[in-house]
Amino acid sequence: MDLLIAYLNSIFPLSEELKIHLRKIIKRRTIERKAYLLKIGDISSQVCFIESGLLRCFYEKNGNEVSSWFMKENDVVFSIDSFYSQSPSYEAIQALEHTTIFFITFDELAYIYNKYIEFNFVGRVLTIFYHKLWGEQLYSIRMRSGEERYEWLLTKHPELTIRVPAKYLSSYLDISEFTLSKIKARHSHPKIDN
């Protein structure tokens, strides 16, 4: 928990009173591999910080699961639409590895924003960071060829090519598993110029 509080404090200095409050309310939980943090139709009622592990978010389209993002150590996680509106989620969040999270509830976050004004700055910085990340991902995955998408992934998130099963990675990159396999094969052998 100290690492999480230090991380939040690095974004904007937290008062001692807020640090004490956070230590009282932050809870820790482990999620086994393949277990769900959030199921489709449930309400996202917690904002989570990943201490260790890997989560994937997906939605269903025409009977298929479509991976929309992966979050790992030191990422903040919740279903944005469901959390902010406190309405049923159209997406699910599932552990791909044994994962440990710290979390607070929607109501606890609202209380912190009202009582500790400095935390509004922390929230704003994190919101901007993840909006920029989402925008980059949308452009990089939806506006490029399959090969370019994989190259972007290798540049920005190379660990995902090792940690994420091919069926989830291919749906994330919006290509077939077969195409992903061919692209990976080309990248595992250096090109030789004659």
C-alpha cells in the first residue's frame, strides 16, 4: 500500500490527513487467473490499482469476445462508462494471471474528492493520462495495417506479446490468430537483404 500512496503522492503532494485516510480505506484483493473482477451486466463499483498481475477487458460482439485493453502492474482499472454512471457494464474484466489489486469504492472516491481537494488534481492527471493512452491505442490499432499494429505493440507494450495468449492478442489487434502467427514469425527472424 505504501507504494500506491507514494505513486499518488508523486502526481500531486497529498496531505498527511489524506494519507492516513487512504491507509484506512484502501483494501487489497487477489484475483485468481481466469477469475473476473467485473462481469458483463454487473456495475463497476471499485477503482483499482494493480500491484501485480495482468487483466484484460473485453466485450462481446456477434458471440465473440473482443479484447479492448490489457492492464498490468501500476495501472488503474475500472469500467469507465459503468463506474461513472453506476450502470450495468457492457464489458468484462478478467485476470489473465494471478493478480493483486488495491481498491476503493465509488462512494469512497466521491468522499475523497469532496473532502480532500488535492485529490481532484490526482484524478485529473490520471484521467488525462488514460484518455491520451486510449486515443493513441484507437489510432494505432484501428487506423493501421495488421503488421503496423503488431509493430506498435512491440514498441509500446512488448511484454504483452509474451504475457497475453494469442487468441486475446489477435482480437485486440483486430486480426485473426493465423495472421498474428504469420506476423510474429516474420518478426522473430531478422530480414536479410541480398
